[in-house]
Amino acid sequence: MLLQLLAAPVTAPVAGIRFILEQIRTMAERELLDEDRIREELLLLQIRLQDGEISEEEYAVQESEIIARLREARALRQRGG
């Protein structure tokens, strides 16, 4: 007990930082795996292709990455995550 009190000035800030980092990680994962956001990225990618901002090859590469993320998000949702 005494050791915990003496160590509190060091351990409390570390625990606080760890908590904050965990919250940031959780929010980032939610954002990365948000299906609506992923579909919006795919739509924007299609618009960039139509506007000539990217080539067919660039589109194909990015599209496959986005679709993989969409599948991952759906699989995670089905598992209850």
C-alpha cells in the first residue's frame, strides 16, 4: 500500500496515457472499419477515375484494398466485433 502511494506520481500518469492511447486506438479502428465510410471511399475513388485523376491501374489497386477493408469490416461485424 505504501509503495503504491509512493509510486503514484509515476504510475498514475502512465496509466492515464495508456488509457488515452487505448481510446484513440479504439476510435481509429471504428473509423477504419465503418462500412459507410468505406463505401464512400470507394465512390470517391470511382469519381477520381471518371475525372481522370487516377489511371485504371491505380484504380484497380486502390479498389482491391478498399474492398478488402470492406470485407474485413463485414466479417468483424458478423463475429460480433
